[in-house]
Amino acid sequence: MNRSKAIFYHAGCPVCRQAEDNLAKALDSSRYDLEIVHLGENKTRIAEAEASGVKSVPALVLDGTPFHINFGADLKALKS
Amino acid sequence: MNRSKAIFYHAGCPVCRQAEDNLAKALDSSRYDLEIVHLGENKTRIAEAEASGVKSVPALVLDGTPFHINFGADLKALKS
């Protein structure tokens, strides 16, 4: 079975880490191929996150659909 | 292995359904025992959700830690 793509975008903030350790890692790895992207360290991928509809971090994009999880930081704040 | 408790609180709204169909159902069922609670139909459980730190729906509580997923409705709006 092909696994679906899951991308967890974060910025290393405490809210981000809590979401990563709990929610992102709770995904069924037999069905989802999880990639974890630190947008503070990979600013070149901010545009990709925005194109998926991500407005803040932490966010989880499942099959292209963005889910914002609590609120850590606005994407705009990561661009500077 | 004992499974951890996961409770997905929603109110039947479109944002809620999208989160349920994608994110809640993406959890690893071998590790998480998922319960889905419609707070509009089970108002007696609003207090329990609030006690877990839930402020809006849809929200997923993993092992007692609340994660708000996007934004559908404020919990206050469900009390009336």
C-alpha cells in the first residue's frame, strides 16, 4: 500500500515541540510517511508551506490539506 | 500494550468533519484508543472538555493534552 504524505512544519518553539512529540508522532506510520520540517532552519521551504495553506506553525499537512495545531508562531514571523 | 486515550471533540461543523476524516483517523489505532465526541449532541461533556483545556472545536486531546485543530467554533457557542 502506498503511504500518504504527511508534512509537519514547525519552528522549534515549545508549542511546536509538544505537537510534534504528541500529535505528529501519533500518526499511523503504516499509512503515513511523515516528514518533519523546521521552517526556521529551512526558510526556502516557507513558500511551499504557504502554498499548502499553512499560515502558522505548528501545522500538519495531510495529503495537501493543512491543519493548524494550537498556535506557536505566524509564518510571517519566520521570514525575517 | 495499553493504548493511550485520544478524544476528538467536535460539533459537526465542516471544519470539524475535515479534521475528523483526515487528522483524527490518521492516528495509529494500535497505540491510540480514539473516542469521537459531538459536543453539540452531548452538552453534558462540555465541562469535561473544558477541564482538559479545550477552548474550541475541533480539538484532539491526547493523554490529557489538548490540541486545537484549525478553528470551527468556540466552546462558549455550544453552551447556548
